[in-house]
Amino acid sequence: MALNIIDEKGTPLDQQRFTWRELTPAPISKLDDDAFTRVRVILMNGIEQEAVRFQHACARMNKELQGPLARVRRVDHHQQTLVNWLLSPDETPLEVTVAYEQVAIEVTAAVAQQEPDDYLAQVYRFGMLEDFDHLYRYSALLDRVEGKDANNITQSYTDITPGRPTEVEHRDPMDDLRHHYDRDTAAAITKLNALTIMAAEHQTRDYYMNVGPIFADPVARQLYAEIASIEEQHVTQYESIIDPGESWLEKWLLHEATEAYCYYSCMQQEDNPRIKAIWERMLDYELGQLHFVMDIYKDVEKRDPADMLPREIPEPIAFKSHREFVRRVLSQEVGLTARGADFVQSQDIAPDEASPQYREYYNRDGSPSSIVADGYIWQPGTELAERRAVH
């Protein structure tokens, strides 16, 4: 039976508390837990990070909302702490990076397949192929600097092969802006999808900016700088598909609904009973926060939040391997690029247009993503990848 978020009130906000021990639970196992448990952990860290980021921005623009925002934001901060501290401490930053790219591929693939708006579905497929290539480049780096097989992280759920080459992903900022959905006519799942993927990409951008400088290997440092730039492009792309005409309170409500939707998706598919209990608790907290914001929305905007929220949680995000879908999209759409808000074939872009000129300058000393994968072909079941020429 689907969850009715209008009727289910969850845990009241004033009862949402943690001890320090609760905030630092035993982490998941790098080797024993399913890779999709880690995918869920990373996704939910990004969702909570976005909630905190949005609420800080909202508070700076809305004096009257600062008190309510502070109350909800403190809980969201602690929820993010609990979730993020679930990551295994024996994973290196580069192994976590591989996991971040698996999240980007599999979650975006799931969203692309359930998105009812054809244009937005293509936006997701477009970004997914770029993240797919990032996984390949970071897998090559993992072999280069740590001598490890990326499959130890991905557990064979996700192919490790080139996608749209990172070297050609660099675009002029105006070519990363997309058409946005219409707040009055878009399906509820369309709004939740947009916030989910934007949050996931924003945390990836921030993570790469934080860990990139810790590497000594010069190619590693350059690769993180290069791919962090693409992640910034992706954040620009995904935030631009959200209707800017939504009020601050509409956006806050949608953030809370997105958190509830994502925790519900995690709870429905989690195999680890200890982690499943955490998702259940976080879902109850998010429902409580949602209803807290719904009451504010009624008082301030004099509108019924049920008119803009789905009564029942939509079909959960499918946390599973989407290998065949990704392969099909790769075969059909790898040659696409963007001109403004539209997608076109790469050969239709003239060399003197903005994006080729942008790429030519940034790549003039070489592309780290091409350098790191030179001669690299991932081989399943190996620690040190076989080296041979790529034809």
C-alpha cells in the first residue's frame, strides 16, 4: 500500500532528537554490504545536504521564516550527519569517488525511465552518459594510484566503459541552461525528480572540490579539477529545469516532499535490517517536517498544500542495475551535445561556436581525463588492469 503523505504526520518536529552516539552509528561494510546500500547512503547524504543548503539560502531572503527554518534545518543537519557517517572508514577517497559515480549513473537512469516529460527525460539521459564516462576515468585513476579494481566498489552492477568522452563535455555556460518545467502543469514526480538529481549532482561537485587537492599525483589533481567542472555544469543544468516562479515556501515544501520520497524509496528496497530501521526513522522525521511546513504554507500563502503535493508517494526510485538501459542510451545518444537549451548532434556544431571555443582553450594543454585512461581497459576480476593499446 502506497504511503499517503498528506495523512501520515510522522514524528512531530519537537520530538526529533539524537544523541551523539546515535549520530555516529556503526558504518556499513565495504565488502559485505550490497553496493546499493552504499548508493542509498550517498544519495541521502546529498538530499540532506541540499535541504540544509536551501534552507540557509531561504533564511537569508526571508526574515519571517528564519525561526522555523532554523528548527527544521538543525534536524536536517543531524540527519545528514547520521547518514554520511554510515560510509565505511576503510574506503579511500578515490573508492568513494567511484561510488559517487555509480550513484549518479544508476539513480539518474532510474529517474530518466520514470520521468513523464520527454524533454526532461532526455536531460537526464544526457547527463547520465557524462557521469558514465566519469566512472571509467576514475576507475583508470584507481588502478593507476592504488592498484585496485573499481568492481570491488561497483560489484558488477555498473559497466566500466567509456561514455560521452569527458574531454568533449566542456561547454559554454549558456549551453548548460535547459527549459524548465511549468509549476502549474508539471506532474509531482517531475518536481521530485528534478530536486533529487540536482541534490545528487551538487554533493558530487562539492565532494570533488574538497578531496581533489589531497592527491599528490598530478594527473589525479587535474582529473578532479576537470570533472568537478563538469559537475558544476550538471548542477547548472539540473537547477535550471526547476521553475523559478515557485515561491520560497513552495520550494521548501517540495524539498521536504523530496526527502520523504527518497527515504521511502530507500526503506522499501533496503536489505540490511539495521540500515532499513534508520531509513524508517528518517522517513518519520521527514513526514513530521513536511507537515510542519504545510502548516506554515497554509498560514502564509493561504493555499492548500494538498493542491501541489502528491497525496501518495510516487513509485519508488529503482535502486538496481540499469545496465541494459544505459547501454541502449549510450549506443543511441553518445554523439549528442547541447546548443542552448536544445540537444543536437555534435557534428552540427560549428568550430567557431561558443562551446567548441570554450573547449579548445581549456583543453589546450591536454585533457586529464584522456591522459589517465590512455591504454586502460577495465578487466573484470582483476586487481591490476591489463594494459594494451585501445583501438
